Amino acid sequence: MKVYICDDDKSVLSELEKMIRSLMKIEAEEWEVQTFLSAVDLDTFTTRRGQADIILMDVCLEMENGIEAAKNMQEKYPSTQIIFITGYINAAEDIFDARPSAFLIKPVNLDKLNNALKRAMKCKEEKEEYFTLESQHTVTKIKLKEVDFVESQKRVLHIHGEVESQQTYMKLDEFMEVAPNRFLRVHKSYAVNIDKVKHLTSDQVKLITGQTIPVSRKRYKQVKYQFLKYCSAEFDLWDENRKE
């Protein structure tokens, strides 16, 4: 799990990181913890290294609005959970515009931090289990683990998986903007659930169901990169500086 902390006070960053690492030992968990002095640094890092599972965000950053920064993160990464931290109780009036999982008052108490992290993890699990697609006057609720791949035919999106295929009026580009990040665009007309990929070659992916999906030549290099990164991350082997 990736836990990122954003606060413009170095002493607060250090203390929160120390507390989270203490909780890692208590819970026997291995988390990636990163700290940032500004929302700009946080945004740059997530763009390069991928989204966080949980972000602890200071509401009042120097020269920045932590609430707006959190909202921007949620727009880019819908499954990322936000825990707001602040020394100003009056700031609580506006935080719910960003749909936080929890809200902590400085100085942060270890037990309350632990409860907030557990609540955020639970919210993330519940949010990732399903996702919804909205098109015109239709809202489609989809169980993520049951989706194998999606196929675009003109403006109709066909969602294939363990249950009967579903259809919705949406372009594949639009789908990729709102779909969870484990969907991998392999072709102008196809995206696959990366959890369902068994084998990748230069011209196709083979799913665990036995189905094969074409991979376009121009997308192969990026598809390979994302697939290797995903597989390596499962075993904590990914090196961001590796050469292709």
C-alpha cells in the first residue's frame, strides 16, 4: 500500500512518517511511505510513479489550498483515499467537498491515525469492488473483478466478463478516463483488465479465460512497459530507472 503525506511543515511530516512506520510494525504491514512539502511535488511524483492508495493532506498549505489539491487528486485517481489533517478546526467546514475518508486534528494522536488509516483502506476496498459508468441517461454499475475486457464498436462499449456482456453508449477514450487504473489500453478498440492477462506477445494478449485480444503495433511498447511494471510491483521488484 502506498501512503503519501503532504504538509508544508517538515516537523509534522517527520512525525507523521514516524507514526505510520510505527503502525507498520504493530500491524505487521509493509507500506510505501512518501512525504511532500507541497501539492505540486506530490502531483509531480504521482504522475511519474503512480497514484497513492492513501494521501494525508494538510488543509492549509503555504501558497496552496489543500482541499483543492485533494479534489484534483481524486479527479485524476478516483480510488485514492484522502485523510485531511489540520491545526484549524474551522477548516472542517469545507473539507467534505473533497469526500475525505477521515479528518484529523493536529497534533495527531497515534490511535486516531490508526483508525483513520483503517477506515481509508476499507473505503478503498469498497470503492474498487465496483465502478460506475454514466452515459446519456444511463448509469451502469460494474463489478470490477468480473470484467475481462472492453470492446468499442463505434460509440457502443461492450463490457465482456464472467457474466452476460453489458453495453453502454460511450467511447473507449471516455471509458479510459473514468475506469480504474488496472485497465490497460492495448488497441484503439480494446482495453483489458490487467488482472486477467496471462500472456503478452507483440501482437496480442492472452487472457486467463483463453481469449486473445489484439495489441496494436504502436501501443505494444507502452503495453509491455505497463504490464511488466504491474507484474514486478506484485513482488516489489520494480525499478523505476530500469531501461526498456
